[in-house]
Amino acid sequence: MRVSPTSTRRKMADTMRKKISLIAQKIGEAGKNVLFTGAGISTESGIPDYRSKGGIWDKFRPIYFDEFMSSREARVEYWRRKAELYQDVVHAKPNPAHMSLFRLYEMGLLEAIITQNIDGLHQESGIPDDRVIELHGSNRRVRCMNCGRVTSIHEAQERVERGDLAPECECGGYLKPDTISFGQAMPEREMQRATELSRTCDFFMVVGSTLLVQPAALMPNYAKQGDAFLAIVNLSETPYDEMCDVLIRGKAGEVLPQIVDTI
Ligand code: NAD
């Protein structure tokens, strides 16, 4: 017997609807719902991810924290790259996936978002700062590596544009966008809060992450160990695909609005 392409398509649509309904039902049960987001939630806002084809690692070798601290040349190169990405940061707007999570927050169904993203788009969607745990910092801030003073990226960027290629603080410390570089310690408070939320939540959903970056990628594991329902919405494979309760291979900006509409 030949299976027609139309009936295969219909079956796939039916499976997708069932998965979306199940996720919506779990979120609607109003337990502790935790979202975990990665670069993939922001690609539809025009910010490239790192590991997809054409992503940032196809273009640049990462600059390690030690190199930043020990070499002016590395700092100049770091700021040059930031300048290239700055336009993305300034112009990016939350897309339907971010807005769906904001709707969840408004419905009282979002405990917190743990994000690996550094683009600030969850806060820009309207979700308050204290509900967004930034594991890898934010591109919108700059931190002095000596005195710890935090300032806005715009100020530092203006200095770079005026020819101050590796800006320094008044105290003489190096200014660095407030993001976690390779080889730099993770922020302790954020890691603790994320770990606690992951271990104790009822529902945990990953959106747009390869789940390859450690230690952030431990979070879904903690959630599963704590008996949470684990859902993944991602375009490519992750190491957790086998162990999750629902896997949707789809675009965040298309899938998330459907989930929230179904609740
Ligand atoms: P990643 O680049 O490793 O993986 C992104 C994943 O998202 C991929 O599996 C890809 O298939 C998927 N994806 C891409 N577009 C999607 C879409 N529209 N819908 C659903 N899935 C989609 O990202 P990661 O796991 O977050 O790790 C990368 C690291 O890079 C993070 O630590 C983060 O700090 C940083 N980063 C952040 C940004 C940002 O803030 N927007 C951008 C690039 C990288």
C-alpha cells in the first residue's frame, strides 16, 4: 500500500497538535513553570546563533578571558567584534517567541526564565529583570574588570567609535561587555538560583539551545532528576532529545504562540 504525501503531512500535523496540547496542558496546571532559552529563540529577531551554519563561530575564533586580560591586542579585537555586533543589539526587537513568554508571565504561569542569551530581549518583551536569570551576562552592560562598576554599553561603544579602541575605566581597569567569556567564572548567584529553580520546578522547557554549553546545559538534567516534565523546542538535535517528555523540532516563533494560544 502506498502512503500519500497528503496523509503523511496530515499525520505530522496531528502529532504536532498533540504535542502542543500536552505542553499547553502541563503549563496550564499552574505548577512552577521554568523556561530555559538559548540563542535559537533570538535568531528570528535577526541575531545569529553560534553553532548553526553561518553562526558566529563560523566567522570568529573565541577570545578567552585570559587573553582579554593580558593583551591589549586581544582587547582591541574583542571590542572590534562587539562593534560589529552592536547594531544587532541596538536594533533587535523581541519576536513572537519572546512575546509568547511575556504572555505566559502575564497569565501568571511563568516562574522564571533561565537564559544563556546576552541580548536582553526577554526584558525588552516586558518581563521584569528579577524573573530573568542571565547565566552568561548581558551585552547591554559593561563592567570594569578592576572596580566592578557597571555602565551602559552605549557609552563604551561611543568611545570605541571615537577611536578609544579598548576603553578603560576611570580607575584604570579594563572595561569589558558584561558577558561571560570562555575561561571566565560563571556568576555565582545566578548559577545558584538557576540550579535551585531547575531542581524544584514542575515543568521545564528548553527553547533554542543545542544544550552543549556547560555548565548551563546541566539545568535540564537537574529538572529531570527533580521529576519535572521536560519539553524541548529546537530546530536541531540536543543530547537531551531521548530523555525529554515532548520534543518539538520547529521554529520557536511559530511553535510558542501556538502553545500559549492553546492554554
Ligand atoms: P547555540 O548557537 O549553540 O544553539 C542554538 C540552537 O537553536 C541550535 O540548536 C539551533 O538549531 C536552534 N535554533 C536556531 N534558530 C531557531 C529557531 N528559530 N527556533 C528554534 N530553534 C532554533 O546556542 P546556545 O545553546 O544558546 O549556546 C550558545 C552560547 O552563545 C550561549 O551561551 C549564549 O550565551 C551565546 N549566544 C547568545 C546569543 C544571544 O544572546 N542572542 C547569540 C549567540 C550566542
